[in-house]
Amino acid sequence: MSVTTGTTRCRNEGVDGSYREGNAVKNAWIDVNDCAGWLAAVVLGCSAAGGLGADVGATAAESEPRRHEIAAADVREAPLAQSPADAASPLSFGKAWQIPSWIDPRGEAGVNDVASEGGDGGIDLVGFFTGYGGHHAACGPECYECGPMASVCEPTCHRWTGTVDALFLWQNNIASRPMFLSTSTLATAVDANQLQTPASVGPRFGLFYHLDNCHSIEGNYFNVQSFQGEYQTPFATDGYAAIDMASTLPYVVNGVQAMSSGEIQSAELNWRRHAGVVTWLAGFRWVEWNGDLNVRSTSVLGEDLVSSATGNDLYGGQLGADVLLWQGPRGLQINTLGKAGVYYNTAYQSTTGSLSTQPPYAGSARSAADQTAFFGELGINGAWWITDCIAWRVGYSFFWLSGVATPAEQLSLVDISVSPATSSINTEGSVFLQGVTTGIEARW
């Protein structure tokens, strides 16, 4: 029996450089390399569906194996049973090698899983690494893109992946900005960081187009609104003194009610390159963060109202990685995702106020600035494949913006007690969001 050495490619019509034994085309070749006893160069067998292939090839004369390396001690020759469905099956002759479970990306290989030397039955070794061929040609987790050690990119077994998630986020770590003092104790009575928000929910959509088993294009969008916070002081006659609330004039009030809101949305387009358990990505992203702060106070002279609105539009490039941490049984998997980039931020602030002082004042002012900003995303996600093509997803995500305008930081930069009102803008704020995401992933 002879084997044509060198590089081969599996095509629909057979294996170039293959050999025959009887009437059977032998479509698996294992060549023991003399480099540290490794078993290398497993050739993919063409299935009845055809079209599967991988460049392989390593001879004993080469100094090191080229790809798909498996420890020789982990693969052993075993009897090959005849297919019960077809007495003339190619499985009735030739050799087979039992596959150790550690090389199966799904963790499903066992003592009954074999890579055959003849026919298209059994499980081919390259199928385990690339996700193509045999029963791995499906759209579930067994379609392991560009497997853990493969270096050949071939047509993928699914073209599209879509995700629909509900994103539950909290705004945390709000920066301190004292707004009113207690006139009796001189301690801070109202601070911007007291406006902690409950969870807000919004949709997140993802769509992936797989160019082959190694490359894909990703589009992603999410929008979460109504990060609403509120804080109110008890009534106290002349109990609170304002601190630079859109005016340099000091004034005292009987009570204060502060309300805030925020909104984030993001759209991104990424190029993804799968390389084993790591998928590298690079792309363009747009992020928008808008915030509002309304402070209403009452005094013996009347009602005072100060409102500040800020907007930030971030445009820029990002880099990131999606790492498979664990591939378990029954279609379970866990991965972590990180993305970060430096962005061009077009920021603005608009502040209005009316004060019932003597004399009363009312006015508004607006400022804008272009600023370098940072945006990062970090998450850990789990998926359970309910069927071959549908998975339930759950995860936890963190988002961080830096170099942005936030409402509370603008109040001391505006003075409506002069005419015309004056203002500038502070873009040194930061926003931190975190929360749970859950939804469905589908492949077709």
C-alpha cells in the first residue's frame, strides 16, 4: 500500500494524490512524523455531500508537523465495525482510529467514535478540527469554526447567525457633585451621586455573516433608555443653600427635588477573524450618551428651576476579542468578550434656569466642544443549544465611557444672573453601566 505524500486537497470527485485499495478510495492518511513521536497530517475524507476539504500534508522527512497534530499515544488502532445499515459499506474494511475525547470541540467523542480509513462513515479527524464533514456539518455548536488547531479556511456550514437580547442595565458610580448644603450643619444635603437609578431595559440585536469558517462580518445595535434617578429633601424653612446652581448668587430654599435621566445607544460594524478559541475583531463603532438633570426648589419667594441637558456622540474604531472559555456537554459553552476604542466625541451642554431671587433671573446658555473619549465593553456570556440551530443566551456586561459631558458638571460653568448668560462645557465626566443580558441565538 502506498501513499502519495505532500499537500493534498479533498474535492467533490475524491482526494487528489489519494490511493486505492480494491474498489475503495482511501480518504484518510495518517503519517507518523519522526519529530517527537507526533501523529500529523490527517487528510479529510470526502463525504457523499462532497465539497469538503483542507490543505494538509507532512512527511517523515519534515522537521516538524504542519497542522492537526495529535499525540500518537492518544490515538490507537481499533477494529472497524461494519455498518448495520449497509452490508456493502466501506466501513466493512480498512482501519479505524479511536478518537480521544479531548480533541472533540463538543466534548462528545468517546470510545465508539472513530475516524475511518475508508468510506464516508464514522467521524473524520479533520471534521473534528474544522467543524465540517460527517455529522458535524450542522448549524449547532458542533459547527466549530476554524477548529482549535486548524489553519485552513473553508466554506462554513452556516452563513448567518442572529442574536436578539434584552439588556438590563444599571448606572453606577455616579460622580459626586454637591448641589445644596444644609444651612444648620453645613454638610452636603443634595449631591448628584444620590441620584442612583434602578434597572433600565432595552433591546440588543446582532447579525453575523460568515464568509467562511474563519472570517465573518458582525453588525450590532442596542438602545437602553430611561436611566431615571430621583432624590428629595424634607421641608425645612431656609434649610438649604445652593452651591453654584447656574448662578454665582447665593440663595436659600426650603426644599429640593432633583431628578435625572439618561440614555445610551450604540451601533457597530466589525470584521471578525476566528483563530482557535479566540476570535479577534476590529471595526467601527458609534456610541451616544445623553443625560438630563432637573433641580426644582421652593422658597418663601417662589419656585426655582435649573435644568441641564448634555449629549455625546462618539465615533471611532475599536479592537477586541471573543474568547471561548469552556465548551461543555449538552451544548453548553461560556465565552468572554472585550472591546475598546478611542473615539472622537462631539459633545454639547444646554442649561436653563429661572430663579425667584430679588431681583428674579431667567436665562439659558449652550456650549459645545470636540473631545477625545474612550468607550469600553466587557462581558461574560453563556449559551445552551436547545436545538442544533437555536441557543438560549445569558450573560453579564459592563460599559464604561470616559471623556464625556455629564449634566451635574455643567452647573457651575453657567451663569444666568448676567445678560447675556455665559457658559462653557466640561467634558471630563465618566459613565459606568452594568447589567444582565439574556436572549436567543439562531444559526442558519
